[in-house]
Amino acid sequence: MRSVYLMEGENEAVRLAVKDKADETRRQLLETGLSDYLKAGVKIVDAGTGVGVVAEQMAALAETAAATPELILLDASEDRLQVAKQRLEQYRCEKTFLPCDLAHVPLPDNSMDYLFCRFVFEYLSDQRAVFAELKRIMKPGGKMVIADLDNISTSHYPLNPELQYRLDAIVSELQKSGTFDFHAGRKLFSYFHENDLADVRVHAAMHHLFYGEMGENDDFNWSTKLQRLVDLQNKGLLDLDFSVAEFADDFLAFFRSPGRFSYTPVFIVEGKKR
Ligand SMILES: C[S@@+](CC[C@H](N)C(=O)[O-])C[C@H]1O[C@@H](n2cnc3c(N)ncnc32)[C@H](O)[C@@H]1O
């Protein structure tokens, strides 16, 4: 059974659109060799597309290269795929929007050329099963790229011990429940190795890097993430002996202070199916 998407909520489409950094997304696509696949007849997948911010950069790069690959966007959320459809309307290349669970993708074996899947594995209850399924749809010689965060949102200085204690308790509760994996990033290389992919390369970058004043979009993203935790506690899904609403207020006060330093690395792993 598919796990419940931890961030599901009425403003998730807005959050995903607001938090994207288009330049960084484009850089990650180019760094992992998308340009080699921008040709007519080539099939390119954005797995767990959300509102299509990655697919949009794929389409824009295809237009710059005057290429017409087919883009295939996969996501469990039909609502977000609708938003993605509107976002990609202006681009010429052929597009297919497929609502599905990534553990069961309705695409044939050995049919895709390049696949990018970012910020999805951390939400999966069975990461290995999804990796195997994504590998199944790739052509021999096709390239898979999986990107995820490690120790997301948990590295801060100077965090007072009391706030650190409550943050650690929330992380431990989410990790235990299986709804979120704070160590998804460090696991990706193993999946490529275990599945015998060729030409495996790991790229590392900084996804969050906060010092000084915080921008409006980041403030919105982090407030929304904290509100989601408050909602989970209100629904009885977090077994904690303190109020997450109070934690959220205290944490945001810390996080908005220009003296804090916070970071989250992203690992981007690429490899080719043999
Ligand atoms: C944080 S968003 C990532 C969006 C985009 N890939 C990006 O880099 O911005 C995660 C997306 O993965 C989707 N997702 C999570 N688990 C899934 C599953 N098992 N099958 C299909 N989609 C899933 C969610 O619906 C959500 O839209």
C-alpha cells in the first residue's frame, strides 16, 4: 500500500511552486547529462513531479536545444498533475501526465531514456521497491537520476538545548512512523550499487543554506512545514508530550533571527541501466 504523503494539504501545490529554485533545478539537470537526451523521439520522465517545476526546466531546456523529446510526468496526486499541466502548456514538446503510485508505474519495461526523481524517496515507505520499479521502465543504457536531502531541516546553530530536544523528538517520531525518512539522501548510492547500475556518480550540493535575513518564500515554506506538523499532532498522529504549536512558534522565532546558521545537503545520484 502507498504511504500517505506527509506534506499533503490544501496549500501543497503553492508550497512546491514557491520553494523551487529554477536555476538550481536547471543546474542539476545539466550536471546529470540531460542535454545528451534532448532529441526527437527520446522519452524523459519526471517521477514524483508535484506541480512540474522540474519538468518545466526539462521543457525549457528542450526548447533552447530546439529538440522535441516526449516528457512523461508521474505523480500520485491528480490535483498537482493538473497544476503541472497548466505550467507546461506553453511548451511545444509532447507531454504525458500519468497519475500513479511510483511502486506501480503504468509504463512498459525498457521504454524510458532519462529519468529524474527529486525529493520523493524521503516520503516512500519502500524506497527499494520504487527504485526497482523505476529501473524496470528504463531502457538499457537509459539514465536514472535520484536526488534527495539528508538530515533535512535539522542542522542549526545556535539552537538552545530545549528547542533542540523538541526538534529531535519530532524527528524521531516521524522517522519511527515511517512517514518520512530524514536520511534518504545518504541511502541513494546504495540503491544504485545494489542494482548494478553503470557509470554511477554522486553529486552533492547545499539545498538549504541560511544565514542573515530570511526571504519571504523560505519563510512561507518553513511556516507551512511547521503547520503540517501541528496538523499531524492535532489529528493524534504524533505521540509527543509537548505542544507542537508552541514548538513551531519558538522555532520560527529562532529561525527568523538573522544570527542563525542552518543547512541541508542534497545528494544527486546518477547511473545507467546495463
Ligand atoms: C516534495 S514533492 C517533489 C516535487 C518535485 N519532484 C520537486 O523536485 O520539486 C513530492 C511529490 O512526490 C509525490 N509522491 C510521493 N510519494 C509518491 C508515490 N508513492 N507515488 C507517486 N508520487 C508520490 C507527491 O505527491 C509529491 O507531489
